[in-house]
Amino acid sequence: MLGGKQGYQRFVQDGVGEGHKNEHYAVEDQRFLGEEGFGEAMLKKVPGAARKPSRRSIEMTAKDLAKLLDVEIQTLRSRDRSWVVSQARTTAAYVLVRRLGYRLIDVAAYFGRDMATVATLLARLSDRMQSDEKRMREVDRLTKIVES
């Protein structure tokens, strides 16, 4: 579509000079990437996916998730990059963004992380859950508890 590998490289190089554009991050729903109307079409196909964002603050919901994950909220928000803390933080962020509809930028800021980093971690967790039924059930369990 772009003229092979060299065409793609030119496309990327041309875009690098444009710098950061805020409009690329102004989205209504981070679960879907596509043309206008694509997200709505997907919501109709997936039962239970059309959830409205929670009215509770990120802080209150994150505290509940931290308790359920058996980690102090201060630890989740700290610079700690240990495996256990990173896994708990990623799980909490996944539930907040992908299941409860909080904005990615707000969740990243709450945890003191770069938005691109959090987005990458959420995508990796989503991929992992496709083959890890136990992880999927845990995320479902956490979501149900904090929603009620």
C-alpha cells in the first residue's frame, strides 16, 4: 500500500518531522482503533462491552484494586519496577482502562507513568490473556468486584 519497505520508511521519516500531535490522543474510547463508527460496530458485536465509564474516581477504584491485588496503593504508584509490582500495576491499569472505561491518559498520570508505556503494557497483557485463561478469569473477577 505504501510502496514496499522503502515506501514505508519514507512514510515514517516524513511523519517524524511533524512532531507530537495532540489530536492523535484525543479519543473517546481506547478499546478500539479504526474509522469513525468502528467502535460502535464492535460494541454491538461483543456482549457486555458497552460499559459506561465509572462515576467513581480513579483513586477510589485503584485503591480497591490495590487491596484486591494485595498491594499497597502507594506501592502501585511508586517507582518500584519489580516483577510483582509491575504485574499488579499493569493488571490494575488494564481493569481501569479496558474494562471500566477510564481514559488512558488519566490512568497513566495517576500511576505516574508515560501514556505510551502504559498503552504498550495493556496491549501486551491483552495479548497474553488470549492464551492465559487463568489471567483472563482474574481480570474478570477484579472487574466484577470493583464494578459493584
